[in-house]
Amino acid sequence: MKKNEKHFNDKKINEKSEIKSEYIDSEDANRDEEIDTDNISEEIIDESDKLKEENESLTEQVKDLKDKMLRLQADTDNYRKRMLREKEDAVNFANEKIILELLSFIDNMDRAINAAQNGGDINSLTDGVKLIKEQLLNTLNKNWGLEKILTDNVEFNPDEHEACMAETNSDLEKEMVVSELQTGYKLHGRVIRPAKVKIAKP
């Protein structure tokens, strides 16, 4: 009977020891958990500070990029406006050189008109006008590539001549220009106005 009691008591002691051990282990675990929680809190705070710094840095970068974009947009707008102004100037003053050259012929025409009004000789006036015309054509040909289309005793060319009148001539073997009704011109080799002519057909 005593043996059984001893065994029972030993069992109780062991159970109490195990309960105590479990309680101690539980306290240690709770203590460890508290320590881990503190560490986690510090890590979260550190991570939050880092994220805040990164956010501030990114915000500053975005601000800089926005400023650069606005400056670039302003520069682009200014460049576009400048190009438009230069284009308008180029169009408006493209013929400045030729106009300056033509002014001298206008001056000569004024002199011829004044001479006619003051009773000048008609033959001299006619010769003066012819001279002005030849000077003008020579200037336009030399500086601007303008040339007259030939019509004097040449074969009819539909690319350069516009037949307005026609007659028959049995002595001819091909169509020929017999007279010019209106002078035609070419600019740098391209017909800009065909010559109006009278032609003779075989």
C-alpha cells in the first residue's frame, strides 16, 4: 500500500514538474515574443523612415522633371514661333532681290515717260523703250533663268507653242511657226507660258 502511495506521489510530483516546466517555457516564449515584437517595431519604424526618404527623393525628382519638361515645352514653343516668323519673312522677302533689280528699269521707264511728255523725239523714245526691254530680259535671263521661247522660223512644238491660227502651205514638209502672236517664256528650262503662234501646215 505504501508502495502505491509513493508511486502516486511521484507521479504527482512529475506532473507538477512538467506543468511548472511548461509554464516556465511559456513565460520564456512570451518573453521572446515580446523581444521579437520590439525588434519588429524598430524595423517597421526604420523601414518607414526609409520609405519616407525615398518618397521625398522621388517627389523632388518628379518636381525637377516637371520643371525640365515645362522649360523644354517653352523652348519648343519659342522655336516653333521663331520658325514661323522666319518662314513668313522668307515668303515676304523672297523676291526682294528681283524687285530691287526691277526698280532700275522702272526708273528708266519714268525717264522715257518724262522725255515723251516734254516733246522728245519719237524715234529716240522708241529706241529707249526697246533698250529698257532688252536690259530687263537680259537681267531676268542672267539672274533668274528666264528665257524667251523661240518662234522665228522654227518647227511647231506643242510643248512650247500654242497654235492659235493655221494656214496651209504645200511647199512645207512639216508644221512650221510662221508668226508670233504672244511671246512665250521658260524658267530654268520649264515652260511657264507657251508662245501663242500662227502655224503653217503642209
